[in-house]
Amino acid sequence: MIGIIAAMEPELAEIRAHMTGVSLSRVSGFDIFRGRIGETPVAAAVCGIGKVAAALCAEAMILSCGVTHVVNTGVAGALDARLHVLDIVVAEQVLQHDFDLSPIGFVPGHIPACDGIRIPCHRGLSDHIAKTAAELLCVSVHRGDIASGDQFIHTEEQKARITADFSPLCCEMEGGAIGQVCAMNGLPFTVIRAISDGADDGAPMSFEAFTEAAAHNSATALIAALQALPAEVLL
Ligand code: SAH
């Protein structure tokens, strides 16, 4: 069973609409919907904003549904100048840009529980989702790192700092936490995001204007990827 987690309702709505044989359970305050997308068994939930909510939801889903893989879908702010609004990013690795033990000798972003800064995503699942997105959508599909933190990034200073430290393609607020939970449980995971804004001073307005369309792109690619999911992709 594939676990699907989105931070906000508009990011999950289309995915839920494509599920068949749906049953609902409530775990740790989360509505977890179980069913199928095509032939693929899935569990799907809205986790809420930020790393703590995302981590709690991922753990609740892992313990209550026995998911074998987890995918985080949604929208993100672009950090790399090559990215445009509505483009897709499928993560190679995730990291937490606000995790900072540098005063006691660690490099910024080093997470002791993960033994490093970057948490690798599942290769087969990530490649399959990226390939499906590229075939289906009329936007660019990028591969690289995604940085998470408990901040809505909206200034050049924040962008410059995160880019200088980690060189990620985009920023959001959940993927790095879901990645950590999965890594600590020994479960494969990946993150697909579509760009809603440029993480700059126009980000609040752009986020407002483009979240629906960006969420649609991310969900559309993920739905199609799950509808035709070769078994070997999950190995
Ligand atoms: N309107 C929401 C809050 C959205 S916070 C509410 O009322 O609850 C922004 C969400 O979109 C987060 O889930 C985050 O993952 C993603 N996101 C999009 N652009 C972002 C940016 N520039 N910085 C950080 N997160 C961003």
C-alpha cells in the first residue's frame, strides 16, 4: 500500500476523487482514506502545514495502515532560477534547511538521526513519477533536492541563505519531515511538488493565485503514475 500525504486539502482533493472502494479511519486526529487508484492500494491523508504535523501524520499512517512506500505531494516555492510556476520537481533527496546544530560542531542541516543532511528518496518510484509527469504535463519536470522548514520563504535573504547552504531546487514545509520519519522506519519515500511561487517578495500573492493549478499538476502526475505502476518500480 502506498501512503499519500498532502499538507492542504486542495493538494489531496483530486487524488481522493480518483480513489475507489474508499474507507475512512481517524487516527491521531487525521482522516486517513484507504482505497485504490487503478489497481494500486493507497492510503491518503491531509497532514496540515509544517514539519511536526507532517511527521505525526506519516507515523500515524505507517503504524495504522502498514504502508510500504510514502509519497508527499503538493506545492512549493522555487529557489532555482530555472524553475517556473507550475513546473514539477521530483525529489532526489530531501533536507531540513532550519535544522541547525552548527554551534556545537555540526554543519548546518546535519540531522544526527539521519546521519547527515540529505535523506535519499526511493529511486524507482521517483523516476517513475518524474517520467509520468514529463509524458503527461506541458511543463518542465526537474530532478534535484527539496528543502523543508517551518517557514514560508518569501525574501531574497532567506533564498540566498538556503541556496548557499544546500543548493536545493525548491522549498516547502513538509517533505523533509516525512523523509525523516520514513528513513527512521526504514521505508522508501519520495516527494513530488509543483511550483506555486518564487519564494520571493511576490510569493504570498503568487501562492494565492497559483496553488490550485500547481496542486492540480502535482496530483495529476501522481494519479497517473499510480494508475500504471509497474511492480519493479517499487523494488
Ligand atoms: N494557506 C495555508 C498555509 C500555507 S503555507 C493555511 O492557511 O493553512 C504554504 C504551504 O505550501 C506549505 O504546505 C508548503 O509546503 C508550501 N509552500 C509553497 N510555497 C512555499 C514557500 N515559498 N515557502 C515555504 N513553503 C511553501
